Amino acid sequence: MARLTSADVARESGVSRTTVSYVLNGKTGVAIPEATRQRVREAAERLGYTPSAAARALRRGRSDLVLLVLPDWTVGPVIDTLLDHLTAELAERGLSLLVHHDRGPRRLADLWGAVTPRAVLGLVPFAADDAHAMRQAGIQVVGSTLDADPEPGTFSVPQREIGRLQVEHLAARGHRVLAYAAPSDERLAEFADRRAAGAAAACERLGLPAPAVRAVGLDVTSASAAVQEWRAGDEPVTAVAAYNDEVALAVLAGLRAEGLSAPADIAVIGVDDVPVAALAAPPLTTVWQNIDAQATYLAASVLAALDGADEPERPDDVFHVVVRAST
């Protein structure tokens, strides 16, 4: 089926293509009777025609798109929530969020060159040459990082802080021999390595042995094997800091399979405070992430860059421990 064009709307409404363009693109300063405008809009609606976003971007020299470059991560509740909030925040300014899952060999320059976004938002820092090329093309660049001490204009979500909070909470409960349950999915290594490093640094600072790190799959067999390993030896592990709530729930399942329980035998703490965490048996202690505030900050950073305004104030409460029965 041939694509509808403005010529089809012009024939249907009995006006010129120029008039159709003026009406449907909201051009101001042009004397077009309201009755004519209404006739054009009704004709477009009957035909199911919408103006081409690409053509509109060509006329304006820009689009209404904000391109979000999502690294090759798994997409779970946290990323879903972040994308939902970002979409809503930007929509209030008439901007649409286009998410690019960065997989495969396609160059970033090929993508932003094709869609002409007004801004590009990265959840990890861009390569210096990519960032320079986008700025040279008049595209605003906003980034975030998983580390502390970010570059100016970059939002930090320091993952080491999460590991630190987990260990400090477990140590405050009297636990001295800890383990770290890492994810089995290698795509999460950027997060997991930093969180495990934060846990190890906290153990060293508190005078505790380094945590025993083991990957735990999201299945009972893998979790049971990890529990067996942690319980063996002269000094059995008494508490586990898990990469996230999913891994923590797997550890709880492994404990049950071994006839053990939390926190009597091994205390368990997760990350993210997903809805099912409170429904676990026992309810799961976790590190809550303020995804709403992160999304609001990132959206505000994009808008500030577009408006030439100062950077927004960074949120203070990004992480905190939610204490439940598992510890």
C-alpha cells in the first residue's frame, strides 16, 4: 500500500499542498481561515495521515527526539522504571524519547546522523570522539556514569556506594564473614564489578575478611551450590550481599533447598527494592535506588542543555537500605 502524502490530504480537502503543510505543521503568521484549517485537519484524520517526522526535522534543522543510548545491559524493573519516567518528563516539553539498545556493530554516528536528535543521553560516558562529533553537529550531549567523581555535566550513580551500604548494614548486624553473590550474566559486569569492589573496600575498612565472590544463576541448583560453598570451611559465611534482588531471591531459594533459613543461618541483602522483595519469604532487606529522582535529574539536564540553562541540582538521596526480615 502506497504511503499517504500531503498531496492526498490536499485533494481530499480541496486546498493546496502548501496550505496543508501550513495547517498540519502549525505554521503561524499565515492567514488561513479557521474553516479551512478545520477542513484540512478533518481530511487528514479521515485518511489517517500524519506529517513525516523526518520531513519536519529537515525543515526545522532538528527533530523533537531525545536519543537515549542504552548499553548492552539486561532490561529489568529498574531500567523499565527509568525509561518510563524519562519518557513522561520529556513528553511534557513535547519531546519524544528514542531508545537505542547499543548492540551490534552500528556506529553511534550513523544513528544520530540518521535521526537528527536534539539531544543524546548516555547511561555511560560516550567516547570522547563521539561526544565531540555530536557537539560539533549542534546536538546537546548529556551523560551519566557508574562511578563517583564524574566529569562536569555528567550525573554519577556510583555503584561502589551500593556495595558499601550492603556491607555496613551486615556488619552492623554483627556479621564478620561475608560473601558477595554476583550475577551470572556477563552483560551486568559493569555494575557487578563496581558493587563487589565497593563491598570489598568496605570490608577492608572495617577490618573484615574480603568477601567470597561467587556468581549465582537465577536457579535453585546454582544457588544451592553457592550456599554449600559458603557454608563449608572453618569460618562459614553468615551473610550475603547480592548483586540485586533477583540474585538475592535465588540465594533465599538455595538456602531453603539446603534446609537453611535467613537470617538464622545466612542473612541476605539485595539491591533495587523490586515489588516482589517485600513478598519474599522472609521479606528481603535491600538497597533502594531513587530511580524517580535519577530520571527527573536526567530529564532536567537535557532540558537545561537545550535551553542553555544551568545544570539542575543533583539529588542527594540516591540510595538507602530498606530493612526487612532477611537480615
